[in-house]
Amino acid sequence: MYTIVRVVLSFYVMLKKFIEAYYSHKIGIMQNSIFYRFSLEKRDNTLNPNKFLTDPWSGNSAIGKDILNSISNKPGFSLDLMENLINNMGNEYAYNFEWIRHLQAVGGNGSMRLTRDLILIFINNYRKMKGFWLHQSSWALPIVGERLINWMFSYSFFASGSNDSFQKIILSSIAEQFSHLWRCYKAELNPQARLIALKAIVACLCSMRNTQFVKIRRIIKEITGITESSLDSSGMIINRNPNDHFNMFKSLIEIRFIFKNSGIELPNRVFIDCLGRMAACIRFLRLGDGEISGHVGDGPLLNSGLAPTRQMIDTALSVVESKNSGPITISGFTRLSTKKIVLIVNTKPCCIRSRFSTPLEPGLNIFDFEASFGLNRMINRADITVLLNGFRIKIRENAKYFSKIKHERGELHFVGEVQQKSRYFNFDMQREITINLSTEGVRGRDFIRASDPFQAFPRFVFDHQTITKEIHSQSILINHKSSEYILSIFQQSQDCEVFIARNLEGNYPTIEIRYSVMDRREASIAWAIEGIS
């Protein structure tokens, strides 16, 4: 009986992969056709703008003012506007038009005119482009999905009071992009990216002059399957990427918002139970500044560079009831918190790192942490890189690793150990992190042992508001906003040489402690970051 079940399951998996490959092949042939552009729906009366919903998310007026100040608002359809936007925000954020809500928060004719100009420039530009739908920077399916949602949610802001010609252009473009999504979304294999495409499809189907109930029921079934297969038992997204987790959480809230306003019932197991568990995970990953940890886990990235603001996180959590009343545990993360410090530690190897990249990336991929002191994020990332025989060690899933937390004499202790063996080398490391329950400071020790001489590089990436004021051989004075801290280094292994480098990587001051082990094959590196004012 067990063998039969295994055969049936294997057949099901093979059939599913065959269907996915078929859709990818079919859509690939269709998109390469010279007739694909003409096959897209462009009728401006397909959708009813009176059914468009008002954006449930509030924008940040400070960000909106920065956009207005950084982009020269010239009359006409100058490409300089879009180029300036891309230079300031990057392709993904510029082309998904999420920044509209920040301009809406500023308000006024200037914000509205700039939004209209940028949208018209985008439409005129892509319609003159050969094979525009193949350009991933602006036409990847999740980008198209977010763009449609942001246009429809903000339609009353930028289109209200405009002439009929402008509204027809916008509505025909929305219909065209929806037509593209509807034809191609099944070829998107990334489940989170497909969910964003489905979110936009839902918004369009519910905004049509005749609501498409049959198609909507099919889409609900797909959304349910994607959600349940993307989460682990705790409710955390399987790839362990907090930003991907929040973006999926946000998409589900928007889908629920759209369906609720259309009077369509949804399955509780996804839109109540799953959302509740996801909300509990977001609360677990929040630091003292209210934003979530930026750790990046396994799997492909979706929108990891677009970290959610505290305002958006607060809004999202306020409309979802958490289903976890007691302590929550998330696979691969540990939370250490006191009244003055919150620290999130990555306790499981992961293959992709955060946006703070340097030539020493990607580090060991384990036991790195982020920390907030009080209400301010202080450490964006603290990790360690080890070079052995000129090669960077990267901890894999098959390594032995464990971690634990213990309370002792008014202190909270984290201990993590990892062992990795191969035919080329043996490597062991133990990281200890201690925070006092009543003071503001973090102490740590990294003990490393390897089969060959090695170099070790503990690294601290600070918040962009951090300033390194005084650099000494064993300590660095750090100023963060109105507070001062000292980063101290304690040399415990006799054969180690210590170097301190201050690297400015973007807006994130980075300090590396460089240990070169000469004759011995082990090192003990101790450090501390403590407040002095």
C-alpha cells in the first residue's frame, strides 16, 4: 500500500512539473510572436473605474517630498523624469509605482501633475518599444502586478478631475497589462511572484463592468494553494526571508480587502488562520524601531530590497488578529529581548545574504544578528567571514549546528555552535552573545578552530545615522543620534594580528576586525558594544 501511495505521489509531482513546463513553453512561443502585442486587450471600457478601491495604505509625506525635490518636474513628456526616478529609486521601485502613495500623502497639484506625467511617460515609452513585455526590469510579472494595484488604488488621486483623453489612456493601459498578466501568470514559478500577479488579476476581475465570478472562484483556489504551500508550521514563509514574508502578508491583506468590498466570501483557513500566524511571525521579527529584521533566507528573492516601513507594518498588523497568544518560535531565528535591547539572530544556514554586500560576502551564513538599542536600530548586521586556504567558508545545511538561550545572573546568553567537515577541511565555531537585562550593551565571543591556518573577519554594519568618531587599536567611539557607544575588541589568542577598518558602504558605516592566525589553527575573538551616554 505504501509503495502504491509513493508511486501515485511521484506521478502527481511529475504531472505538475510537466504542466508547468507546458505553460512556460506555450507562453514563450506566444510572446515571441509578432502578433502578441496586437492580441492584448486595449479597450478602455473593459473596466469600471467607479469600482476601483481607495488605497488602504497611507503614504509617507517625507518620502513624497524627497521625490518631488529630487525629480525636476519639466513640462511635456521628457524622458528625464523617468530616468531621474530610476536613478533615485532603482528599476524595481520606479516601475512598480508604489511611490504614488507617498506623493498622494503630500497632496497638492504639484504631486498630482508629477504622477500624471510619469505615468504617461511610462505608457508612451513602452508602447514605442519593440517586445516591451520581454523587458524584465519593467515587465516582470510581480512588477506588473504591483503597478496595476498601485494605479487602481490611487486612481482617484491622479485621475480625478483629469480630461477624458487622459482617463482613456490610463484605462486602456490597465486593460492591456491585465491581458498580459492573465495570459502569462501560469508561467511564473516563484509562488510569491505569482501571488502578486494574482492579486492584480483579482482587482481587475472585481472591477469589470460584469464581475467574472467563475474566474474569481478559480483564482481563489490558486491563491489558497500558493499560501498553504509557501508557509511552514509556524506561519513563516519557507524561504525565511522576512521582507518576502511581509510582502506576501501584505498581498493577502489586499486580496481580502478587494474581495470583502466585492461581497465575495473567502476560505477562513487562509484569510484568518494563515494571516493570523503570519502576523505573529512579523511581531516576532520586529526590532525596537518597529521595523522588521532584514535577514535574507533561502530561495529566490522577490522584493527583498523593498523593506516595509514601520507605518505600513503597523497598519497591516492592526487589521489582522494574531493567532498565537503564547511564545512563538520560528525555524532559523532566535529573538533576545530586554527592556532596552532587541536582538534577532539567524540560527540556520542560508544561501543568500542581505543588501549589505561587500567583497567578503557572504560570510558563514549563520549566527549573524541585527540589534536595536531602545527605539533605534543600531546594528543592521553583525556577521563573520572566515578564509581558509584562500577560500571563503560557507556553512551548508548538512553541517551540524545548534543554538540555545539561557538566563543567568541578570543576563541573557545566546550560544550557537556549528561544525562542518569535508575532505578538504574541518571547521568548528562557537558564538556567544550576552546582553544585560538592565543595561544597554551587547558582548560577544567567537571561538574558531580549523584544520588549517585561517583568517577571520568579524564585521559590524551599523545604521546609516551612525558616525565613527575615534578609532584606536582596541576600541572605536561610535555616535548614534544623540547617544555614544564604544566598540571594544579583546585579543585573546597570542598569534593573532588585529586590524580595524572603517568602510563606508553606501550609507552604512562598516567596521571589520581582521584576525590573521599564523601558526595556530584556532582563535578566540571577543568584542563588546556598550553605551556610555
